[in-house]
Amino acid sequence: MKRILSLTILIAGILFAAAAQEPEKPVSWRVTAKMTSPTEGVVTLRPVCGEGWHIYGTEEVKNGPIPTSFSFEGSQGVEYLGGVRPSVAPVRKYQEMFGTELTYWEGAVSFTRKFKVTDAAKAKIAGTVRYMGCNDTRCMPPQTHSFSVAPKPFKKK
């Protein structure tokens, strides 16, 4: 009986240690929206990548990974002013895994998009981010992150 209990504890310990090696979700997203004036604001989308993970650029490459893309369908009471802008340029590098040159972001990056409020009572920023994350040895399947946030009120400084 003691052998079975010891073996069970050993196996459970090995499984726990293996699970602790890789994050369950190596890429997650934080989305905020704040007003920069009484009528305009900015939505910020930040990927949080686990150690060694990155997300791919926005350009589609034949036989490459799914590019990062943003949709703002579902938003209400706002009008967007221009497109999504990254805080830093992506790295451009040949990737053996795909056999081609690709762009990707690793480390700190945020994506912003300006908006104007057209109906303050209904103002809501909503949509999806479609992306694919990889590290040096493997890729996660393409993911879609849905978001919905109300803009934080404007505060004079």
C-alpha cells in the first residue's frame, strides 16, 4: 500500500513539475481605453508574452504564421480616427521554422488606436485580436482574444 501511495505521489510530482515548465497560455492581452480630452480617447492593447514567446507581425506571409490582426466590430458610440499603431517596430528576421523572413514583436509592445466619442451614454470599445505566438521550439495554434471596455472618463491634469 505504501508503495502505491509513494508511486502516486511521485507521478503527481512529475506531472506538476512538467506543467509548471510552460505557461498554460503563453500570450494574454490587456486592453484599456481612456479619454485624452472630453470628446476623444485612445484604446491600448498590450500583449503579455511568457518568457521567450513572441507574436507575429501584421503582414501576411505565404506559408507563414497567422499575422496579428485587430477588429473593432461590436464597438458602440465611438468613431475611430485612423488605424492601429504599434509602439515599436517589429523585429524582421529569417525564421527557420517557417523557412522565410518574418516580422514579430518580442518584449514590451503596445498597440493604440484613437477614437472620438459620438454617444457618451453608449461608448464602448469592443472587438477581437487574432494572433499567433511562438517561441524557439514551438508555436501555439492561432488564437482570438475578444475584448470589451468602456473608456475611462477624461480627467484634467
